[in-house]
Amino acid sequence: MPRKLIIAIDGYSSCGKSTFAKAIARKLDYIYIDSGAMYRAVTLYCLRKGYAGREELKTANILNDIKIIDISFVYNPDISEYETYLNSENVEKEIRGIEVSSHVSRISQIPEVRDRMVALQRQIGVFKGIVMDGRDIGTVVFPDADLKIFMTASVDIRARRRFDELRGKNIHVDFEEIRNNIIARDIADENRDISPLRKAPDAIVLDNSRMTVSQQMDWVMDIIRTLTDGN
């Protein structure tokens, strides 16, 4: 039986990391963990409680509540995907909205929030057989991952993908707003003090600007077969 791997997928926002990671997990019958969804769920919680918004973050309140924020992933057989639950509530659709996207970088920079999320992620990965995507998986969460992939694509293509995704979910958004949000997210992710977006030295770069998911799967499965052959 092939050995189970920890597969870490990092990269810029709206590169299709989640779609790619989900496809790999389904193909290998691995657990898929969307680390970005975890931070989005925390952000949604903070927005609902009034801890984040136009004013300064109410950091003390966030730190006090972080212990009671529970985030889990539940497999939905109807769509063959894992969905994000915040304190037992399915928030998969709500965490993908523009308001959460506009605040998630600030929330994710809080050290105690990141510490809690990283601890949960590592706990899930103890037995391997997982695919996790985010922005610091291969550098911080799982620096010893068996396979690290760093994804990128042009800003305009990422904005179009994000726009189409949200419109497909009947979430009405403006393309330029999406594009500007992506640019702002890139700057924030690359320059944050804690776990900035970086390519791990041993990560393999995947520029999927002109690739379909099927083409990406052919590419990654060749690599996975090389890692698991004979084990």
C-alpha cells in the first residue's frame, strides 16, 4: 500500500488552491483541510460580534473568545466536498463573501489566532493522508510536508475566477472591487509580520494561469506517483 503523504499547497489568493486541493484529496481519498476557511470563519465570528469593522479591531475581545470558537469540516456527500462549520453552523457560503475577504488578513495577523489555528491544523495532520492549502502551510504549519506546491497566476485571471465563483453562488459583486481586493490581499499577505506569504525553498511552483484543473491533476499525480512508488 502506498504511504500516506502530507501535501501542502500555498500561494496567492484566488489561484484555485482550494479547487486543486479538493481534487487531489478526492483522487487519493485523503482528508481536505481548507486553512483559509478557518481564518475566514474566525473573521465571520468577529464581524458578527462587532469585533471587526471600520473601526480598530477589538483585539481583547477576540483573544477572550478565541478559546470558544470551534471550527470543523464536515463531509457533505451530496456535493462530495467538505464544508466549513463555525460552532456547529454551516457557514461555507457566508465566509466566501466580500466583507469577510476584506477583513480576513487583519484577523489572521493576530498571533494568538494563528497559534490556535496552527495547533488545530497540526492536530488534524498527525496521521497524514491530508491535503491542506493556505499561505503558510509549507513554511510554518507543515515544514516537513512530503510535497509542497506554491501556486500563482496573473491578477486579472485570479480576479475573473473569483468573480465567476461568487456569481455562480448568486453573490453579486463588482469585478473591479474583486480585482482591487486581490491586489490588496497580495500586499497584505506578503508584508504581514507573522507568517508572511513565502515560497518554501523546496516547494514546486505551479503557475496555472493557462491550465485547467484536469491538466493540473495530471501534473501533480505524476509527482505523487514518483513519491509513493515502492513505498
